[in-house]
Amino acid sequence: MSRKAPERHRTITHMVDVGMRQLRRSSDRLGRRGEDLAGSDDQATAGLLLFYSAECGLKAEVMQRMKLRDTSQLPSYLRTHDLRLLAKELRLSPQSQSALQGCARPPNNGQAVQKVEPPALHEHGGTVRCGSGTG
């Protein structure tokens, strides 16, 4: 009788640093794939893809405003997955920031992904999709 070897988990000890153009391309690509899955039974994957799309777009905008070349130059407090913190850093309107409230909570029993278009993000050609539980 053969025994299955225990799974080994790798610990990520560093982040991958990318430039602003790469973040924008990733935001677009992840957004398209998330949109494609949003109508399927795989709401969890759709939500994650859309969340990371929004994160990439927000970080790209922060980098542009701070005139940074790549994510290694971001202050440590902005090397985060917290969309609300990134929106606050961009000084988005309170309405836009509140639209991101549901983006930091754990999944909520697979509820449908809800489209949110904060005006400040929409001006830059981006949209954010977060359900009450995506994040």
C-alpha cells in the first residue's frame, strides 16, 4: 500500500515588482476574464479576478500620480490588497470610497457579483466589481 507524500506549501517571501504599464495591462486582462466568468457558476473566481483587476488599476493610478517606475517604489503601506486604502490615497470621492466597502470582506455564500462604477475610476476607463463579499 503506497502512502501519499504530504503536500508542501511554499511561502512567498517577496512580491513581484512590475511597472505601471504592466499593471494597466493586467487590470484590463483580469477584468475581461472576470467579466467572462461573472455570468457563470464560478462566482468566486470571477470575484477574485475582478478584485485583482481593480487593485492593479488603482495601483497604476497611484504610481502615475507619485511618478513611480515600478511597484518596488511604492511606500510599504501601499503594498497592499486593501482597495479602500488605495482609493483613499487617490483621494477618490467619499461616494467612490464607500462603493469599495464590500471589497475587503470574506466571501458571502457565493452571492452574485455586483457592478460598482465609482465616478473617479470610470473617468480613467476602469470599473470595479465587488459583491458584498468579494475580496
